[in-house]
Amino acid sequence: MNIKLTDKLYYSIGEVAKAFNVNPSLLRYWEQEFPVIKPKKNKKGNRYFTSEDIKNLKIIYHLVKEKGYTLDGARITLATNTKISETISMIDRLEFVKSELLKLKESLNVEI
């Protein structure tokens, strides 16, 4: 999961949807299904996600899209597994290391 967002206080639903490569409607649905996602809303009703929301969305995305959990299973895992955010963080770091190693391999033009 390679989520690239610039450092800002708030992200629009379009920015977040583009970063996760999903439709904004899916984010709105997850907002209803998972109480940990609480984007701020302005007077017009536009949603603005904080970095904490993004962190929670990464966890939900990993569980539902990558691991194949049902929404109920993901909700239970979020409630019971306190180390899930550490696991996601570790996966992100390992993916970064993998991408750096692949870049190094490509620059050396060596086939493994």
C-alpha cells in the first residue's frame, strides 16, 4: 500500500480517494461502518480528513482490500487487536525497503 499525501492538516475526500485509488463513495461508506473515521465537515458538508483519519483508513484498507476481511471482521480486528497499527507501520516500512532495493537492482542492471 503506497499512499502518497503531502503533509497537510486536512485532506479533501477527493485527495484521499485518489491516494487510496478508491471511489469517494467507498470512503463515505467506511465512514458509516467504522466509528474511528470521523472527518471534519464544513458548513457545506464537505469532508476533510485528518492524518489520524488517514492512519485509520490505511488500517481498514489493509484489512479489507489486501487481507480480504469482511467489514465485520475488520471492525472486530480494530476493536480487539491493539497492535494492528504497528503491523501496518511495519508493512509500510518493509514495502519502502523493497522499493529501494528494486531501484538499486535496476540501477545496477543485474538480474537476480
